[in-house]
Amino acid sequence: MHVFVAGATGAVGRLLVPLLLETGHQVTGISRTPRGTERVRRQGASAFQVDVFDREALREAVMTAAPDAVIHQLTDLAEADGEATNRLRREGTRNLVDAAGAAGVTRIVVQSMSWMYVPGEGPADESVPLDVGAAEPRGGLVEGIRALEETAAELATAVVLRYGVLYGPGTWYAPGGPAAGALAGDPSARFLGSVEADLSVTSFLHVTDAAHAAVAALDWPSGPVNIVDDEPAQGREWVPVLATALGLPEPRPTSGKASWARGAANGLARSRGWNPAYPSWRTGFSAQGS
């Protein structure tokens, strides 16, 4: 299969491109920069230098590549810029889906998030609705996810990967990243708001497992799938483990709970044969450099 990867040099994309090649797929990736484009080519894939906000350039790139499927891994995780990522979800997805449609592509795999469900008790499965109408700033994030998923669904087959909170190289939780800064007491460091509160529940996902899920999803039917590890955990459990893995002192507990921070269930993904290499953040945090 010829796969067009948008976000080929991001935290997931940089792992995804070689995985696709190893499994026998032909790959075309895009990057905004010459450096990123060259990186994709060094991995053995074809590449275009394209900004996804340039509708015409993106359309030309997809039509020239003529892929069988598109994988959407567009984020701005490295810069910890939630609004920039949300714009990618809205406008970038719109442009990518329009370009795919013009090229006759009928299959897309997109990166979504598993902590956008309505508040409730216990980990959410895919039948739980999104938290549309939530108060700001969460409301804007949910709306961006809703727009991303609905736009992707305009193609005949749209697999929506609702990733857990990503950690590993290139993410907020990597050594030297925003989470490390926040744990070290840097007041300018950006974290994920109230998910670190001691009673809030988070589902995590190592970027390696995210990439493997995207490859597997090329054969999955349409619809959302939670891609998370096996152990949703309260902040009072995982924050000290993360601090230790990053070589930082254990912070003071942060009281409280975000009602929406309930974690997610991965039964559907596992039923399709997806098995995470890092089934728990307990071991995964210490492997972030690998």
C-alpha cells in the first residue's frame, strides 16, 4: 500500500515512517521544513516540503503522490502549543481531507485523543460521547477534536485513533520537556492543566505504541478506537514515578480532581490484535530515551 503521512517528522511520525517501510508499504511524507523533508528521505521514503495550511500546495502533493491511504499525525507537541495543534486539527484536517478526496483516496487514519469524553465513573470506551459543550478552555479542545473526527469521516473509511497522553521522545513528557520543567518548579513550563491532580485519572501511551497502532489501523474498519495502555492511573500514582524517571524530586501532591479525567479502556484495540510494547507507564516512563 502507498501511504501518505502528514506529520512525518513529529513525535509519532518519525517512528511511523520506518515502521511502514519495514512492513512493506511505500511511503510519502511531508514536512514544513527542508530539514524535515531531508530527514524523511534519509529514512527511505519520498517527501514533499509542504505546509498543510497551504491548500493548493498540499492538494498538489497528494495528487502527485497518488497514495492508497493517508495517515494524519499532525500536532505541535514539541512546542507544547495546544492552540497551534488545535488549528492543525481544524484547518489542517480540512485541507488534508479535501486533498485526499481530490486524489481519489478513500482511507484515512487520524490522530485523536482519548480524554475528550464526557465526565463519568471509570475508564471510557468508544461508546461514550465526546464532551461537547464543556466550559473553556476544555471546550475549545473538544470542539477541535470533534471537527477533526467529523471531517475525517467524510472519506469512506476513517479510522480515528484516540491516543492516550503521549510520552516518549519528542513529547511533553520527555526528559527536558515541559512536564520536566513543571515538575522542577519552572513557573513558565506548560503542563496538562489538572491531569496531574492527585485524584484525576489519566491513560498514557508511549509514542512507539502509537506508531504501531497507526500501521495496524490501515486494515481496521471505520470508527474511533482508544489507543491507550492498560493502566489508567491517578496523578498521585504516576506523578512521583515520572519525577523519578526524569531524575527530579517528587513534587508535593496537587489536590483535587478534574471530573472528565477518567481514563480510557483499550479493549477494542486489543480485540483487533494491538498489543502495546509498554502496557504500563510504570515501566514506560523509564524507557523514554529508548
